[in-house]
Amino acid sequence: MNLEELGWDAFFADAFEPHEKDNLIPARVSARHHGPCELFTELGPMGGVPSGKLADDELPAVGDWVAVRPVPGEKKAVIEAVLPRRTAFTRKEAGQRTMTQVVAANVDTVFVVTAFGFDLNPRRLERYLTAAWDSGSNPVIVVNKLDIAEDPEAELVEVEPVLMGVPVHSVSAVSGEGLDGLDPYLGLGRTIALLGSSGVGKSTLVNRFAGREVLVTAETSSGGRGRHTTSHRELVPLPSGAVLLDTPGMRELQLWAGEEVLDTTFGEISELAAKCRFSDCAHEEEPGCAVREALSNGTLAAERFTSYRKLQRELRALEIRKDNRLRSEARKERARFARAQRKSRW
């Protein structure tokens, strides 16, 4: 397989240059299975095992470019290094631990997939857009199931305030209606990630783009809830020359972003805040607050501001947990150093 078709360019070639002298070859991670990986290389598909020298936070994610050492006589390779990422879609690991999880690496465009009916929700879109902007990729909203929508225009009007200039495409993965509007994003060497709740039709879209059934699909339940069909992330080469990454439905999308990303997701609130009398305005009781004024005269929707506040509190709480974890790790490191010093004096 040609590396350029997989997204290889001068950025990654420059990053790989130090590894050439070690007789390593470049590869792209196409799937990950709790440790072992599947790789695309110019020598064909290979199985990949991370080198023992890679720490837990250095392990590759799907979409990563890596430097590998092929095992002679086998379709296997040892992953010696992960090349720098151009973009990375990350989220807080599900559960209580304050740890990051890389969902997809080196993605050019994020298709935020939702569906007419139960899933087209402004608050859900705000969360996905916040995560997409933070990844460094360009988000595009794909609203699926146009073929069964009762009043698609009315549903789109409801979410219009949260779009902030993001392209929106109404499609039907079943009938194919509207899919040609996505062609500009699927050019040679481009990487697309599909993100969205279970049941919105991501796997059906992947099969449409690929021109064959590469992912298993399932009918949505009678109650409108999605049925989870994708069990792992997988990079799929498309006939157009692009590569597409499908991800498991994320029922628990916990953000892993800096608070500043909200300036993009909630651009109109950021613009209003810049007009407040005080630069550190909390938008509560301060005089000359442009945000409160917009809320009172109806130019800023209360639901929109409430959602902004909710995500702001979530990201601030996450930042506190990050700081606490770093301080805890620093204390443990100082304790280990002190023990080593005492042993050396014995």
C-alpha cells in the first residue's frame, strides 16, 4: 500500500528521518487490541507489538504513525517509536480515574455523526464539537437518517444556534441521499474520524464509503436507542483514497480539554465577554456585563449559557483533578528519591 494514500507527507517524513539509520520502516496503526496492533505498511499489513521500552503513556493509538522493526520471515513488527501527532482526539478515560485516552490520532476531519429523531440534540452536539475543536481537527456535522425524518428542517433549526459556522450535511446512509456532499472531505490521503452515539448509523456510513460491508451493523431498537456494533477502532481505506476511522459509540463522552476551547464552541459568548466592563467578569452580578445584558434582552438563549456554564464547571473540575494527580505523582517521586538517598548512605 502506498504511504501517501495513508496520509504520509513531509511532516511525518521529517519526524521519521532519525529512525531510518536504525533500519526501521514507517507504518500506520490501523487497529488496536488492548496492546497488540494492526499495521499498514508498504510491505503489506502486519501485526505490531509495542516495544517494552515504550511507557504506558507512549503507546500508539489508531491513526498513529510509528517506526517499526519487521520480524524476519514473519508478518510481524516491533513498534519502536511513535511519531509526533499532528492532531489527537482525546477524552477522559471512562470511570473515576483522571487519565487521558487517545481515541484517534492524525485526523484531518471529524465527522460528528448524529441522526434525525432521538439523537439530534443541541447539548450533545456542543460536547462533541468541544472535543472535536480541542483535537485540532476540523469538525463537520453529519445528520444521518434523512430517509425517516418527519420534519428535518425543523430539527435543524432547533440546533442551529450551536453550529457556529460548522458545515452541516443531511444524509441517508441507507438510500445514499446527500452523501455526495461529503466527497470534498474524502480526498487522497485524507483521514476522517467518525464520532457519535451508538445507533446513529456510523457503521452503515463506513460501509457506504467503503463500497462493501466492512463493519457489522444492527437495527436501532424500537425505543430509539442505538445498539452498539463497533467493538474497536479501525482504520478503513476507502476507494476515494481517503482513510476513515470508526470509533465505538461513546455513551460517556468525558471531555479532556482546556477551558479555552469553549471560546470556539461558544464563540458568541466569547465575543460578548470581550465587551464586559471587567476583563475577569464572572457574568453574575458585575455591572456592565454584556453577557447578562444579552440574556436579559433575549439575544443570548438561556439554555445556551447554561450549557456553557455546565461545560465550564466540568473542565475546571477536571483541571483541579489533573493538578491533584500531578502533585500526588510529584510527592511519590520525591519519596522514591528520598528512599534511594537513604539507601545510598547505608
